[in-house]
Amino acid sequence: MPGVLFLILFLGIAGWIVGKGVSQFVSNERSPERAEPVAVVRKIEDCWLDPGTNVMQTTLMIVFDLETGEIRCTVPARIYREIPEGVCGTLTHQGTRFRQFDFDGRTVSK
């Protein structure tokens, strides 16, 4: 009986994670592409051990401060390194998808 409960719990959590990802994808697809003035508030490096492969995984995010609140964009390592904290510029994004950031006469794009 404990095995059945574990399986139900595991499938429930897995379903919630997949549902959340699909929901974010649909939300981004429905969002228009926008260019807005922003400030880079902070950069986040989230590391975890993938239990399936025993390999350390890292997610890199940049938090931008918009007039309407904050937005977190997951970015590749190259973009994460090129954009410093504290700078102001223009962020082009579609929902939480990073497209481009213009600051100090530079352009960093995906």
C-alpha cells in the first residue's frame, strides 16, 4: 500500500510540474513581443543535482525591474555573463522569454 501512495504522489507532482511548464509556454505564446525600459535588479544562479543522471544542472536567470513589476528571464550562460547587475536599458521580451537587451550602446540578443 505505501508503494501505491508513493506512486500517486509522484505522478501528482510530475503532473503539476508539467502543467506549470505548459501553462508558462502558452502564456508566453499569447504575449506580444515588447520593448520596455528596465533595470537589471539581480542575477540568479540556481543549481541542483539531476537524480536521473547524477549531473549538476544550472539555471541562469536575470531579474529585470519593469514599471509594472519584476520579470525573471531564463538565459543562456553567454547572455548571463554579458549583462551586469545594476545597469539600465531596454529589454525586448515575449512574456518571460528574453529576446534582446540594449544598454550603454551595446546589444545583447539571443
